[in-house]
Amino acid sequence: GAVVSQHPSWVICKSGTSVKIECRSLDFQATTMFWYRQFPKQSLMLMATSNEGSKATYEQGVEKDKFLINHASLTLSTLTVTSAHPEDSSFYICSARDPNSGGSSTDTQYFGPGTRLTVL
Amino acid sequence: QKEVEQDPGPLSVPEGAIVSLNCTYSNSAFQYFMWYRQYSRKGPELLMYTYSSGNKEDGRFTAQVDKSSKYISLFIRDSQPSDSATYLCAMSFRGGYQKVTFGTGTKLQVIP
């Protein structure tokens, strides 16, 4: 299947600072990427859909001014958590759809390894 | 009511046992059904993918979808300690184009 990477895998920051997380599709071009958040012992919840060359679409309840998404190229999407606070500490995971899938083949999303954010 | 319900476990089985994992869902518009495996502090890894109702087998894994009952299952035969992980059921309306809705995950432990 398609390979998605994330960087960094783990970050600790002070309250009030901003943190940028990168998501890359390594062996395919992704016009659409997705950002999920997972709190301990909970499932993944979609935060926003990132579209190359256009504005991201945010899920209800997700602050777009706090979680800035930039999908500047077909292989890179970034999530910036601005003015991070301890309640933003979570596991952030991106995913992308392989455009070579579809039809009878596996038409789903492939997930990155995740980024664990801890805000002190 | 959650869109996708999944027993969080934990589920402990002896090595070699057959494992049965299940999810129910409420929205009949779901068309694509997946099972992901997630190790601690890692991203989900796609295990099985099924479109609409039916069965799919891949090695020791079998996925079943019963859309009439809104019920999906994952069976693991000859379970191994390396199968110990959290298993997430997931589904979507339009394949990879739209968000994937996940269950809460079932934590499985296979005891040697």
C-alpha cells in the first residue's frame, strides 16, 4: 500500500508556542490529505480535510484559526497548532488517499505513523 | 448513540485461538468497511478492506460485512503474540475521498 510519513514523531513544547507537523506522501501524489486527532483510549476523530491548492475543510468544533493547515504541494500537508495549550496534547495522525486506488481495488486512506504532541 | 460501536475490550486469548472482533454501526449509507491494526503510539495500519456486503479472506484474517444487520466482523485464525494490538473497525461513505469513521478500538492480547 501507499506510504505516508510524518515529522516529527514526537514533540514537547511550552504553552503558548506554535508547533508545525508535516505529513508527506512518499510514493504517490495526494490531492487530498486528512488530519485526525486521537486522545488516549479514544478513537481517531477527523479534524480537517486538506486539499492541495485550496483551503482546508474543518470538522464542526475544530478551530480553524488554531489549527492551521497548508497543503502547498501534492506530497506535503502541514498542520500548525498555534498558541498550543496543555489540552491540545494529543496524538495527531494524517492520512492520504492513494489516487491509484479506486474501482475494485482498495479505495481508502493510508495513515502516517502519527505525531505525539505534549504541551507543558 | 455513536455512529460506530465497538467493544473496547481488553480481549485476552491464548496463542493459537480464533479471535472474533465485531462492530455495529447505525448509518446505512456506509459502503466501505475497513479494519485497521494499531500498535501503541503508532498510526493505524490497514488490514482488511471490503466494499459493501460479503466476506474477504487474507491469510489468517477474514472480514465479514452484513449490511442488512449493520454488523461487521474480523476473524483472526491461529492467533500469534505478534497480533497483540488494538484493532479498529472503520467505515466510510465514498472510499478514500471522505473521512473515515472509526470505532473506539478493541485491545487484543494474545498470550504465548
